[in-house]
Amino acid sequence: MNIAFLAILVIIWSILFFYEQLTKTTDSQQIFLYSSPSFWVVAAYLIYFAGTFFLFIYSQNQNLEEQVSEISIQYSLINGVFVLIKNILLSVAMFSKGDSMDKHPGKYRSSTF
């Protein structure tokens, strides 16, 4: 699968996710959108794919391994910065507190038991 096509799909999916989160009715438990781990995961991948979208397109037309030039150094620097931002946001998602299973005891259990 083409990486540029995958990047477009992830960007569209992320925008739809944020639109859905902003238009749904809010719970009394979760007032702020950024208090859920799913916000940080989607934001991480949205920023990563939006920031490196044109790099993916450029890298498909160029052979960056053969060229040891300023262009390949800039490519690596830009890609590295967005990978770092993505990893920081994923770390925030891991340490943010989501819904616990104690709040909704029957929600995550099978009804057959």
C-alpha cells in the first residue's frame, strides 16, 4: 500500500474522530476532550502523518540512500522531529487516566456469565 495514501486515510480518520468527539453529548465524567487517552493517540498520529506527508511523497520519487547530501540530512531531521513529537504524545496517552472499569461494572463484561 502506498504510504501517501495511508497518510491521507489517517488524516481523514483523525479529523472525523475529532469532529465526532466535539459534536457528541458530553458526559459529566469527561468534560474536556484532552482528558482521554484516545485524544492523545489520535493527535499523535495526526501530527505525525500531517507533518511527514510531503516527505513521504518526496521520498518515493528520490533515492535518499544513495545521496549523502543536505537534502537527505534535512529529510532525516524533519522525520526525526515528528517521530519525537509522536512518541511524546503517545507517552502522554499512556500516563493519562482513562475510564476505569470500576465506574461501569457491567459495561465491559459479557452478559453470558
